[in-house]
Amino acid sequence: WAKADGRGRSALFDAGRNADDVARYALSAALPAGLRNDEFVLAYQPLVDLRTGAMVGVEALARWRHPARGELGPHEFIGLAEDSGLIGTLGLQVLEKACRQALRWESAGSAPPFVSVNLAVQQIRDPALVGRIAAVLDRVGLPAGRLQLEITESAVMSIDDHTLGTLRALRGLGVRLVIDDFGTGYANLSYLCDLPVHGLKLAAQFLRDLDGRQASRRAALLEAMVSVGHRFGLAVTAEGVETRSQADLLRGLGCDLAQGWLFGRPIPPGEVRF
Ligand code: C2E
Ligand code: MG
Ligand code: MG
Ligand code: MG
């Protein structure tokens, strides 16, 4: 349909499409080949213990080395992969790469205690997910305790029995589970009573404006978020920590782990130092 004849073009624009949509369409069409050709790579960002400063883990973040467009971030392709039904395939590639990398670091001398991998909503809904993850761990030979899975809050917004069963089974494998972007998805927090997770990752937005006009309210909100996590026996990670003063405040509140540019940006696996 992209043929540049007059009629094709007008149909394109009559439909309300614009250059962005055309680019999205092209990227979406390139996804299957990208997956086949192993164009997806992972960057790793440290997770740091706020008390000791030690790196306790790394989060694997997907990047697409697109042959024509260069390196693309997840905001440019995760949604497309979800819409085209390829997120399961991409997610498993990411999982396997991250698990293999954890062992590669180990044989090179030192490795992070765990590697953290993001799961998309559709993956959680997949009845075969637990089996697939177990198979990857088995094939790679990584102990389940060294894998953490991040589930966005929006994925557990409506917890049905199926989702709960999946999370329980994952926990049963020995995998660590955390809720990602906590505080952004859903106002009804009662789901916390049901979910078998080990931790929460506070969305970066809770660190905004901590020295602005509403500083004391912002700090009160942050304190409340940390204490919700702790009251449920969960480890609390703060995301998007960029400044020393944010880290100091979080440490004072008893927040457990932190992740952000202050401690390190996402980088290629060969550059990670433990
Ligand atoms: P996320 O899981 O919440 O990951 C944290 C995002 O915040 C990453 O963006 C990271 O680069 C960014 N970040 C970390 N520290 C800072 C900081 O101090 N300041 C700022 N401004 N940003 C910081 P990235 O890599 O662009 O990933 C965006 C999102 O894409 C991720 O958010 C995650 O939801 C999703 N994503 C990434 N990789 C995967 C994947 O393999 N599978 C799935 N399903 N989603 C993924
Ligand atoms: Mg981003
Ligand atoms: Mg994450
Ligand atoms: Mg997050």
C-alpha cells in the first residue's frame, strides 16, 4: 500500500495516517526478521543495595539493533511486538539471553546475585509460560533463584485465578517476582493482599519534585510507598535514582534497593563490572 502513486497516497492520508504510523508499520513488518536474525540485544543496569552500595543484581533491558535504523529502545518496539503477537517470542529470547549472560559473567570471575527480566502482560496470560520458563532455566543451567521477573502493575490489575496460579507456579520454581512501576497502574491496592511477590519497584515518578514546592508532600508520599511495601514484607526498589540527595532520602526511609543513572546506566554486558 505504500506505493507512491497518487491514489495510494491519498488513501494513506485519508485514513489519518502520518509519517510516524508509516515508520511504525515498517518496524512492525521488520520484527519477524529481526527476531530470526538475532537483532535484539540486552543492556544491563545495576541494582544496588542502598545500605552497602553493593551491586545485588542487574536488570536486562532490550535494545533492537535495527540494520537500517540503528539501536532502538524498547518504547519503539515493545508495543509493536505486543500488537503483532510476537512479544512471547521476543520475551523468551530476552529471557534466554539474560540467563546465559548470568552464567557467562560467573565463568568470567564474578556475577551479580540475580538477573532481572521484564515480562509483558501477554506473557503472563500465556498458559504455557511457566513451562517455557522452566525449560529455559533447565536448558541454560541457571538456578531459578538467580532469576528475577518483573511484572508491571498493569498486568496484575485484574488478578484472576489464572494469573494468580501462574505467579504461584513461578514462585514455586524458585524465581523471584517483583511488581514493576508500582504506583502507576492501578488505584485499588488491595491486589497486594493476594499477590505472591517478593518485592516492589517504585516508579521513578515518585522521585520527582522532591526539592520543589511540594517537597514535604512528595517526601511523605514516598515514605508511605516504602512503608506499604515493608508492611507487606516486600523488598522495595526505587527506580530512576539520578541524584545523591534522592539516594540519601531513600536510604533514610529504609528503601532497600535502588536503580538509576546515579549508580549506572544500562550498558552492554561486557562493560558491567561487579
Ligand atoms: P522498566 O522496566 O521500568 O525499566 C526502567 C527504565 O528506566 C529503562 O528504560 C531504564 O533505562 C530507565 N532508567 C533507568 N534509570 C534511569 C534514571 O535514572 N533516569 C531515567 N530518566 N531513566 C532511567 P528503557 O530501557 O528505555 O526501558 C523502558 C521500558 O521498556 C522498561 O521499563 C520496560 O517496561 C520495557 N522493557 C525493556 N526491556 C523489556 C523486555 O525485554 N521485555 C518487556 N516486556 N519489556 C521491556
Ligand atoms: Mg526508555
Ligand atoms: Mg523493569
Ligand atoms: Mg520500571
